[in-house]
Amino acid sequence: MKKIVVRIALLVALVSLLLSACAQPAAPTQPAQEEKPFRVAVVMPSTITDLAFSQSFFEALKKVQEEEGGPSKFEIAYSEGMFNVPDAAAAIRDYASQGYDLVIAHGSQYGTSLSQIAPDFPETAFAWGTSLDTFQAQGINNVYAYQAESQEGGYVLGTIAALMSKTGVLGVCGPVNAGDAKLFVDGFVAGAKNAKPDIQVNVTFTGSFSDVSLMASAAETHIAAGADMLTGSSQSVVGAIGVAKDKGAYWFGTQWEQTPVGPETVVATQVFDWTIVIRDMVKSVRAGVLGGKAYTLTFKNGGLKLVYNDKVPVPDDIKAKAQETIDGIMNGTIDPLSGPKQ
Amino acid sequence: MPSKTEYSRLLNRTIEALLPLLAVPVALLIGAVMIYALGVNPLQAYGTLFQGAFGNVSGFTQSLVKATPLLLVGLGVTIAFRGGVINIGGEGQLIVGALAATAFSIGFSDLPRIILLPLTLLIAALSGAIWGGVPGILKARLGVNEILSTVMMNAIALQLSNYLLRGPMIDPAEIERGTQIAQSDLLPQAVWLSRLMPRTLLHSGAILALIMAVLVYIFLWRTTIGYRIRAVGLNPDAARYAGIPVQFYQALSLILGGAFAGLAGGVEVTGVHHRMIEGLSGGYGFSGIVAALFGKLHPLGAIPASVLFGGLLVGADRMQRATQVPSALITVILGLVVLFVVSSEIWARRRARRRETRG
Amino acid sequence: MAELFTLPVLLGIFYSGIRLATPYLYAAIGETFAQRSGVLNLGVDGIMLMGAYTGFYIAMKTENLLLGLLGAAAAGFLMGLLMAVVSVSLQAEQGISGIGLNLFGLGLSTLLFKVTLGGVESIRGFQPIRIPLLGQIPYLGDIFFNHNLLVYGAFLLVPIANFILNKTTFGLKVRAVGQNPQAADTLGVNVTLIRYTTVCLGGILAGIAGASLSLALINLFQENMTSGMGFIAVALVYFGGWRPWGVLGGALLFSFVNALQLWVQVKGINIPSDIAVMMPYILTIIALTFSGRRARQPQALTKPFERGEN
């Protein structure tokens, strides 16, 4: 027994020696460049491959990075899977104290924490979404806010789905009836009802953003109830798409392209293109403006895009109707939460 | 002057208490192999881990902020375990406590701080006690297994929170703005726990948790009720024989366990977030069990254990940021730490037993 | 409410209820063996995730679903073995080691998913097989005899498990070890071996439970795709009073109520969706209060065994 203790003690001593030897993180010895790179950090609730909210933002960041001339000119750091808010707050604070130029809290649940952190780092620019509150009312001037008007795409997708449906029944697989998901679902229902007043739209919520299996069961139930066109929001919808693919139903996506899950199932997607937001924020930060502006993604400013899947044919007249709807939303004759304005 | 045997007794005890903690480096070593396989220098990665957890003020305060709910939940778990019941319902109890604290403090926001703050925390603890009491009473009265019912109560609490946060309790500003984020209104400033250090989240809830740990120690070892709870946990048959109503004390230990988890929820909303948000619990209900175990199911042991475990969690996040390894790796290492710690207890037990047989 | 009691809805509830019960059945029957021998394995969820991932990965790379299934079983076996080493040989506190195993499985499956697949992809999983003759029966044929291989397997498992536990020498040993390991040991039963066998068997079945999600019900892998099903499976073992038929009853009840709550939402019945999602959990608790006393827990459950003790 004594031997074991001695051995373990030796092991511990060895490990702690090794650890203390390297406790000082190697100082960044980057060669002096003519121009300092722009450094962005982002904290996200789900993962960068979630085919939804987080991925849409990360892909936009990468696109901007490319435009800016690669990682040497535009540095991106990220923390994913930060569903625990205090952890996310720690990450935001950490990035800010490491001198990142722009620190983005990509989740509406991070707002309260951000409003406490931002005043401590008046030299750092912050951004968060989805929200429209830049905390200027609280005297904070270094926070940007951004939001996607998901109901716009929801309305258009609802229109297409209603016109394409042969059974006259649509199914909506929602996560929790709040935030971005609620906007999208409300828009979808409004669009469908306006395109075909006698259409039936069944809506379910699983009460979770991540429960893939319950989402799959929800899709199955919708199909059994006669739905042939399905939609839904959040990273858990992959479960529903898998079922739709299996049962020959069609899917309408939002946030990010979900075609890889159902190459012949996804009809069209409302894609969030955050590049316009990121570009403008980067430009403003470089010009010394650290916040105070709220951005929205709309069809009009190009932040929302309707992307068709080539593998699924959509009749030309329906495509034309969809375009007409988008135009209507853009020129303000259609309210995506209720319908055409009188 | 303590005698030599007393010294050796103390030494033995210390070694027994520390043995499980030696499992941590072993688990970290396995993690190092995985980090290496992912193409990252493990030494550098762990360097950032320890640096991030304890190496600077911001890291250390963050570890303490994290340790606070872990300690409170862990105290609840400790009481339950001592009473021979397993409380997996910390997650749900914490959520309900936070919801109740939010609703109460917003509803009675005109009360003065000196009344409102203690009442708010008391309400949080009470609601947690009720949430833990349901499985407790079901166990006592009908023999319903508490593992099962606490898991169910977790799911119910989560949905209850979803319902309240997007309906009755949603921040009116969210509806006005049209953003519809599922979170409550801000709590009145009167119930915000004081921040102990500028530019950090460290709040007075940490001190409250420390006091609670001492109180639980006194409760379990210096009162009759505490003694009976431990007797029931040690050997229910003997306790029954001695005339202790076993079922009553089992229910009581679940109720008390729930109260501490509920209090943790109240402290989280008043100390950290200042409003009820989605995902507030963030797994504290489960991590608290691990913290309690690290503390060898002793209220005072839970103090360093939750700081250590909280630090491990904070440092791991820091490591993920610095090296950009997937966060899942951290989960793997944590799982290994737990497995190794529980496994290593056997050595401590064997030592203790040999010592006893040697007399 | 009346719109719920139409034929298509009832057929739908039964059909999806049976499908939904599949993963719970595999996992809970496996757990029944482990608990009957005195080991509480709370790590089922983590094992299911490892099974789901391994099965999916192998099936995708080899384009062979059966190989995938085999891989899932193997992954489950290894996870079960780990649990057995920790909880049987090293006599660790079972509830906690289960939580550790769970974290380990959750983390490792996510990590492997990220490193090897990167993103969500779907495959063509096990397809429904209509059983000749029986499948032609109106209504019943659709509900009961038009499922995929893994669904049939799950339901066949119940009588098989019941037979093994109650009618074979092995089953007798398992029950003896779970009731009184000291006595069983005196009678020459190898307690350690029996517990290793049941925990590994439980692991294999939990692995298959995971594969039933990734290869038959959802046909893809996503991190944490079980979202706590394993815990429900453990609960169902208690619910079923440690008897395979009881477990079947519990799994069906839970799944039917889950299917029902989705139909309640689809039919637009005016109940908040969050309350609907709660229904299965509330009902399980209520059902338990009526069956609680009846169930007799294996005496040695969660108690490690060491020779020469007592």
C-alpha cells in the first residue's frame, strides 16, 4: 500500500512540475507587421456547425475574413456551446480584456451580462443579437445590436408552402414559442393563410432548442395528420428533416441552409446573411465608433435571402408569386405578420 | 502537545481525504493524450487551464462565482446523501427557486431592501423545498423512487420555466420591441446582491454560501435532527430499530436538499443575472452532485471542492478559448475526472478499513 | 377534445407511440438486467450517444446498416465494460459513476462527431418491413406490423428478457446476486462475473438503443441527440418494477402520452405547448404513485460487493 501512495505522490509531483513549468502561457511572438490585424471574438450558444443560428453567423464572419485578406489581417476567435450564461459572460469579459477589437455575444440570453460588462471596457466595441437594444438608454455607447426579421422569410416560405401543398395541410415544428422562432413561425402562418385562406397550418413546439428526437416525433405527427410541407426553426430541426426525407415530405428551412441533411427534401431556405452587419460594424469600429447602432436583416437590405434548392423543382408561377411577395414586403405593401396592407 | 498517535491519525485522515483528488491529474493525463491527438500542445493547454482558473484576479473571481451555486447545490446533495437518498433534482429545484425569487421580488418591489432581499431568498429556498418535497413525500408515503421522480421533476420545472418566461413573466419590453426573447423583467435593484469587487461578477452570495456550509455542518453534526438524518442514511434498519421514523427523515433530507438548490437559484438571479433567463441552471444541478462528491459528502469539504471544481470548469472554458479545441473535449475530461475520483475512493476505504482492523 | 378521438388520430398515436417506445425499450431492458444484479447504471444516456454515433459512422462509411448496428453494440459493450470496472471492481458509488460515464459518453460522441463528420448528414436507415398476412389486417396491420427491423427487435426483446430472467439458471443467478450477493457467493455463484455480464449486456442494449435513433428513427447523428432519454429509460425500470413486462408497459405509456401531446398540439387544442410537453412526465409521476409500493427493489441495488464483508 505504501508503495502505491509513494508512486502516486511521485506522479503528482511530476505532473505539477510539468504544469508549473508551462504555467506562463507563451507570450505571443508575432513578427511585427505593418498593420495590426482586426481581431473579432464571438461567443455562441450552439455550435458553429449547427446548420442554424450559430453557423449562419460564423460563416458570415469567415466570408468577411476572406474579403479582408485572410487570418493575418482579420483574426477570428470563437467560443461555441456556451449555453451557460455565466460561462458566456466570462468568455466575453476574457476576450475584451485580451484586447479584441470587436466582441460579439451571439445570443439574446447574453444581453444582461453584456450590459454589465460593456461599461468596464469603454475602449472595446461589443455587439449582440438578436435584439434591437444597444443599451444607449442606460448610457452605454459601445454596444451594437442586430436582429433578423425572420417573419419576412417566414411569410414568403409560408406562401410557397401553401401553394405547393397538395393535401392542404402544413406542419410547423417549433422549438420554444419565443424570440426568433416565434417571429419566423408567426410569419409563416400569416403567409400561408394569405396565399390560401383555406389552408390548415398545424403548429407544435417541443419546448427545447436541442431535443432532436422529439422534433423528429413532431414531424412524424404532422405527416400523419396530413401535412406534406413542413418547416421549423432551431438546431434541433435536423431530426424533423430526417423524418421528412424518409416519408417523402418537403421541408422549408430558416437561418442556414439545411440541404446537406435532405438534399432532395429541402425546397427553399431563408438564409441569414450577416455579412452586411459585420462589414458595417468593422468599418465603424475602425473609424472609432464603438456602438450605438441597431441593425436588422431584411430582404430589402439583402440580409435575408431566399435560396432555392435546385434538386427540388418549384413551379415557375409559384416562384413568381414568391418574388412578388418579397417585393411586396420590400416596398412595404405586405406586413409579414398579418398580410397585405389595405 | 498532541501525541504521536494523534499526529498519525491526522495524517491518515488527510491522506484519505486527499486520495480521491489525486485522481484528477490521472484523468488530466488521459485528456492530455487526446489534446495532443487534436494537434494542440497539452502542456500549453493545461497551462492556460490553471492560469485561467486561479492565475489571475478575473479568473479566480470567476471560479468563485461558479463555485457559489455549486456549493449551495452541493450542500443540498450532501444532506440528501447523508440521509440515504439521492437527489438528482437539483436542476429543477434551482430553476423553480429562481422563478419564485424573480416573481416575488418583482411583485413586491416597493418593500425596503432589508425586508425584500431576505424574503426573496427565503421564498427561493421554500419553492426549492416544495419542488424537492414532492419526491420526498412521494418516497415517504408511497415508496416512489426518488431518482425517478426527481428526474421527472427536472423536466417539469424546465417546461414550467419555458411557459412562464414566454407568457406571464416575460419582460414587457420584449413584447413592445417585438423581439420576444424569453426572459423576465429586471429584478428591482433592492434585491441585487452587492458586488464584492469592481469589474467582476463576484457577489455577496459567495459569503452566504460559506455561512450556509458552516450551518449545515453544525446542523448535521450538532443537532438531533441532523444526527437522525445521518443515522437513517448510515443504516436505515438500525435507525428504524432505534425508533427513528426513517421515512420522515428521508423526506426531510430531500426537502432540505431542495431548499438549498432553490436558494442557489435565488442567489443566481439576485447575484449574477438580475433577471430570470432561459438556461439559467446551466447544469449546476448535476455539477453540484460532483462538487458534493469531491467534498466527500461533508459540508466543509464541499467548500474547497466547489472552488476546485468551479475553477476546473472556468479554466477549461479558458483553455477552449485559447487553444480552440472543441468544447466537447472538456466534457470528456470532466467525465473522466468524475469516474477516476469515484473509482479511487476504494483505496481510501481500504486504508481506513486496514487501520480499523489493526486497531 | 373530440377531434382527438377520430380513427386517424388514434391510429397515429398508436403508430408513433410504438416507434417512440423502441429506444426506451432497448435501453430499459438492458438496465433491468444490470439493476436486477444490483448495479444501478445511470450512464445509459452516454452509452446511447456512443452507440448512436458509432452505428451511424460505420453505417455511413461502409453503407451497411447491419455493420453499423454491430458497431453500436460493440461501442455499448465497451462503455458497459468501463462502467463494470468502475462500479463492480472498484466499487465506486454507482449513481455518481453513472453521471461520470454520462459526461464521458456525451463528450466523446460529440468530439468524435466533430472530428470525423464535422456536420450533420443523413443516411437511408432501416426501412419498414410489412409482415406478410399480419400486415394486411386493416388498421392493426399498419399499427403493429409495418415497422422497421429494430422496432420488431425491441418488442421481441421483452419476452426473451423475461424468459432469461425467470426461467434460466443465468437469470436465477442474476436475481440471487441482486438480492443477496453474500449468499449467492457462498453458494458458489461468481458475483463479479454475473455483474460484469449484466452491465455489459446493458451496455450493448443501450448502444443498440442509440443506433435505433441514428439508424432507424431519425437517420442522422447530432450531438446530444438523445437529450436525456437514457435517464427516462432508467426511470422506466423502476416504473416497471424490475420486470420486463412492466418496463414494456411503462415505455408504451410514456411514448403514447408523448405521441398524444404532439397530437394535442397538432389539432390546435388550446393548451400551452409547454404544458403539453410536461404531460408525459406528470403522468409518469402520477402512475408511479399508484404502483410505487408494489414494486420490490432488488435488495442489493447500488451496494457494491466485496468478499468477506459482513
